[in-house]
Amino acid sequence: ITTPPMMLRRIVTAAARPSSMAGMATRAFGGAPDWHGTTILCVRKEGKTVLIGDGQVSQGSIVVKPNAKKVRRLEGGVLAGFAGSTADAFTLLERLEERLEEHPGQLTRACVDLAKAWRTDKYLRRLEAVLLVCDSKVAFEITGNGDVLEPRETEGGVSVMGVGSGGAYALSAARALADMPGVDAETIARKSMEVAADMCVYTNHNFVIETLDENDDGKEDTEEGEKEKEAK
């Protein structure tokens, strides 16, 4: 059977044209760099709340910065950590602070209002980050899908929550250590983050720790600060 010349030309043209999937792949590789997040972990045990995060910022396979501060203390005894785009996270933290000023002492309401705005606002919905927010009583994970997630407490009254690229590793380790007697919240947080840093290539050992206690205003601690104290 002889193929007509016109039909033959159409077949050759179709074979030479790149597929839509190939075009999408080309655009993906030629677009913005792929920024990987961090690991943030929150542990609450025996009246003490600890929020810990690592300091690594990665761009593809390159470590851009090893000591970024992704755990911060806000007004009103609120701690916040973020994973994802740094600029997007700071924008969300500013919005959260505005909600906390509108509803002082009501972290739950402030987080729900932020999640609503994040989900419905045309500008905010483009932001790519995840927030982990806590005070001395509650902790929430806030996402761009409108989710406000609260961790489940164990029988011993311990609650843990992790987000970011190594969040699952840190969360698993924290749950394993949660009910062990004689292990406080800060020890659980440090050991769990060490596990995550050993397993996740986008997490390092430069930890920033913020703590809250039911009886005081909390404190800030870093691995670098401890090394300076030991040197003195």
C-alpha cells in the first residue's frame, strides 16, 4: 500500500513535534530553581513546649545557607516556625501577627482566620510555605489548603508535630521517645532533630530552639550559642 505524499508529510511533521509532556518538562527545568524546605518540630511534655528547627537552605543540590533562623518568637508568648519559601513564610508571619493583634490571647482564632485568608485571597494562595505555630497550651500546623491541624496527645499528655522535608523522620523519633520516663521535652526535640538531620539531606545540625513554660516567659537557645559558652 502506497502512502500519499501529503499524508507522509503530516506523519513526519507530527513525529518531529515534541509532545506536550516534553514541553512541560522543558519549562519545568528552565523555570525557577527548586527550593527545598527545612525540618520544624514541636514537642510539648509536662508543661514545657519546645519548638526546634534546623538552619539549612538548599537550592537544588546546593546548600545556600547553613544557619538560617526559621524558628521565631512572636508577641504574646507565641512561637512560630516555617518550612518552604522564606519570603512567603515571612509574609504569612506578618499576617499572623496582625491576626494576633486583632485577637490577643486567642491563638486558635488567629490561626483559623489566617487559614481562611490564605485559602481565599488571590495573592496569599500563591504563597508556598507551611507554618507551625504554638503557645504554652496549643500547637497548630497551618497550610495553604485551609488546614489548621492540631496534634493528638498521647496517654501521658505528650503531643508532637513535625513539618518540612525531614518532618516525618523527626516526628517518628519524637513519638518513640515521648513516653519514656525521665526524658524532658527539650531532650526529645534535640534527639529527634538529630535523627532527621542524619537522614534528610535538606536538614542540618544547626538547630535553633525556642521554649515556653507555663510558669515563665520562655527562652531562646542555639547550638552556636552553646559552643560560645563552652569556649568561654
